Amino acid sequence: MSNSSFLTPTNSPSVSIIMPNFNCMKFLPDTLQSIKAQSYHNYELIIIDDGSTDASLDWLIQQEQHDPRIKVLRSKRLGPGGARNLGAHFSRGDFLAFVDADDSWHPEKLTQQIRWHESSEDNLLSFTDYQHVLEEGRAVICGCFEFWPHFQNRLKSIFKEGDQGATFIDLEKPTALLYEENVIGTSTVMVRRDKFLEIGGFDTTLASASDWDLWLRLSQLGKIGCSTRQLMHYLVRDGAISRNQTKRLQAVEDILKRYKKPAGLEDGKSIRRAQALLAANYRDFYRQQSNRIKAAVYGLKSLMLSPGTCQLKALFACLIARPSIRLKNI
């Protein structure tokens, strides 16, 4: 890879950055600045405005007029997956890098990923750890990988084999590993464009979790690289945690059915772990709904599938929790 790739843009970008936008005017300047601050410059930025009703589109058009690397497309409520598919269709790079309009990147993100991808034709998809940050003040809450204990333990076992200095680690049994825990943040991903288009991109028929579905499909086609460096800030926006929980849980169930066979062929234990995590998610959902009976049922299921202190404590909390007081309609 020539050093010039890190200095000046060309008419043939190596990386196409795909960014959907819907009413994110509040966050766009910071996101765009983090892209322009990249040490790697041979990219194009394709922004798909998906029917914004705020000042986003006018502002983006102004940015397009002042930077030849920026291309603005317009769509009408395709949703994030559909908007990303549209951007990929018009892209020219060998690789696609996804970023949401309210997230931001570390300056070395693209540089580190492109080096890994260009080191082997088999290197298909890469992702990194990232930080959750609050909307106000961008204060860091925590990293992503620390939420996923099995994934963390697997990385530690790889480190013990002498890869501590590696920027990216090739995941072993990637389908099974990603089936158990959806550790990949979309705004950290870089993927080969030809393979993305070959398999049809994001599945827009899914009501939620189409990104996880895509990673699982791609994991069967080539090498998956992971970096423990936190190279992205994921913005936790107000109200985002509780949004569309039922749709997401149903989508997770559908995805677990789709990839049960390939994940099980790599590691039979992955199916049990994934089902335990799904049960834990239902447990937490019903606790939020103050439905102690269903919460306890799913808590017990999670404990039986994956015995452990955390699951036992969560089940106990379901049994002793007081139901919330709800006012009657007047």
C-alpha cells in the first residue's frame, strides 16, 4: 500500500464511507469533522439523507459543494439498512465503511483497518471496540466489549497465544462467536464491497437487527478481524434504549433460527449460549413491564441454559421485585 493513500484523495477511492441521515443536524458537524480528521484520505463519503425534515439536507448540500469527496443522495424513509444499501450501490471503493450520523471516529480508524484488509484478499470484514458516550457533554460511559464476558474471555485466550501486539486479531469460529453475542457496532465496520453487494447487503425485511444478520452472513465467507482498540464513539441518545424492544426481540429470535445450523457446526455450545442470552433479554424486558411471573420464567430459563452467579442474582431480583404502581385511566 502506497503512502500516498494516506495523503491525498484520488479519483478512485479505496474506501467508500456510507452514512445514512435522518434529522441528525444536531450531530452531523461532529461526525463529519471526525471523518475529515482521518489520517487516511483516499475515501469518498456518501451521505444518504433519508427524508429529513430538519435543516440536515440543506447543510449537507453545502458540505458537498465544498468537498469533492462528499456525495449526497436523497431517499424517502428507506430506514438505515435500505439507505446503506443505496449508498453502497453508488459507491466506487474497494471497501465500505459504515458510520451513523450521530457517531464519531478516532483519527486512526480507517488507517488501521485498511492496512489489515489490504494484507490479505481473504480479509473480509473488520470491526473494533468502541466507547458509549452520553449525548450531553460526550462523557464516556463504558466500552462495548466489556459488556460481553464470553467474547472478552475468548480475546484473552488469543492474547495468551502471543498476539498482544497485533492491531487486528483473526477471529476463530467467527459465526459461532458472533451468533452468541452481537458485539459488532455498525459504525466500526469495514467490509469488502464486492462481497457486500454479492450477498445483497442489509436485509430490509427484518424489523430490527439487520446489521447482526449481515455480519453472520459475511462471517461464513471470509476472515473476520477484530481490534480491541476503541476507535469509535457511539452516542447513547435519550430514549434509545427502550425504543422498539418487542420488534428487536422478535428479530433476534428470527436471526437465531436462521443461523442455528452454521453456528452449531462451528461450536455446538454457541446455540445454548445464544438461547440463554435471548432468555435473559426477555427476562429484563418483562421486569421493565412489571410482569414478575414472565420475568421469573425467562430468568429461570436463562439460568438453566447458562448456570452462573449473574443469572441466579437476576432471577432472585425478579422474584422479590415489587410491581410498579400504575394509575388507572380517568
